Amino acid sequence: MEPVLVAVSYTDPEAPALFTESLRRTGFGVLRDHPVPYSLIEEIMREWLAFFGTDAKFSYLVEGAGREGFFSEAIAETAKGNARRDLKEYFHIYEWGRYPAEVSDAARRYFQLASTLAAELLEWVERHTPAEVRSRFRMPLSQMITNSPDTLLRILRYPPLPDGTDDAMRAAAHEDINLLTVLPASNERGLQLLDSSGQWVDIPCDPGSLIINLGDMLQEASGGYYRSTTHRVVNPTGEARRRSRISLPLFLHPRPEVVLSDRCTAGSYLEERLTELRRGKK
């Protein structure tokens, strides 16, 4: 596995092949010149950073086994194999779920734009997947996510880090559950992937770029041809420790009834992983 070093231009005629090859080699791809406006990303980051700084967020606090709304640091995820929770708080947005009245519809607009782009990227992947692997897909990849109730926009805030928190990490090493994740470059660095030699590699986060990674469900559907890559968000050093980090991952999920393999549907696979989360895993 090789590091992600070069962003692919969405407008390049060779972009579908280059992007798919990057996913195949690293589990990640980076896109520039794409159709999601950077001004929209900036708007979302600005207004949600302000929202997380208010007590209004607690009006949307998730309770019990709920999936949509606000997750405080006290109920944030604990990565598998770790004793400490990740150092983050976040809001889960589904098309059918609650949405804060205190912010604009910018995040909802991003949800739609990024979902449309993700469907196109899945078409790229399928087109450049070997026929013997493609034959495993029970339906076109882009159709798996159409009208899925499980596709999730997670708006994350990693708070400033006080002294004495280095026994935990902003996001400990993990793999994503879903089919494909679309992530605009954050306002702060910190995202890393684990390469095949066991080295942690920084992922480019140039303003305006999109970072895309495949998840466990695409690995399952492809019989392991595409590999879900371990990644993490490391704690910053110096002055960056005093700043918040905002992240906007859109997790594209297939509809629950979509068959991923002889072993599972998307719904059964997701429930299996959510059960692990409830037990303190990631």
C-alpha cells in the first residue's frame, strides 16, 4: 500500500481510472476541482462551530440507543481496543432525522451535493473494477445507496485539548463501516492512514479538496478486492491544541435490504457493527 500524495482533478479525463486506482492501492482518494463549493463547506464549518459553542446543542441530545441528534463527549465512541473515548462531540444528520433550528440549511445542501457526487464516484469504481470482481456486486454500486435511510452526515467538533489528555486521541485507529465516505478537508490537519508497512501517513488536506475512503461494506461486497483502510485523527501539537477541529464526513450506506454477499445484507451488517458500538467498540 502506498501513501496518498497527489489529489486527482475531477475534471481530468483520466480521473475515474486514477481515482479508482488510488482507492485500490490505499483505500483513499483525494479530489480537487470537484462540484461541491468550498464556500458551502466554509459556511457549514463556521456556523456549526458556533452552534457547538452554545447550550442549544443539548436540546438535541441523543438518549438510549438513538442514532440521530447530538452526541456529547461523554457518550462519544470508544475505538475498538481502546479504554478511553475519542475526544470529540458530534451531531448525526439523517434525511429523516432532527435538524437544529439554530443553523441554516447549508449542511442539508451539502448532504445532497455530496450524495450525488458519491453516486458518480461509485460508478467510476464499478467501471474500473475487474469483471470477475464486478460480478460479485448484486446490483450497481451507485444504486445501492439510492434513497438509503442509513446514509449519515456526521458533523464533528474536536474541542481544544487541555493538558493531560494525551492518553486519549481525537479519533483512535478504526475503519469505516459503510460503503463510501466523502469528507471535505478539515480546517485543521490530523487525518492519517495506516499503510501496508505499518507506517502512519498524513493525508493531504488542502482547502477545497475532498477526501474519499471506502468502508467495510465495499470490502465485503468486493470479496476483499477493495480494502477498508485503518485511519485516525491524531492530537495536534503547539498552538493547534488550542483550536477546535471541524469535520464533515458523509457516510454513504446501502439500503438495508441490499445484499452485500452470501453472508449478509447491508442491514444485518450494520446492525452487527452497531451492536459492537453499543458495547464500547468502533
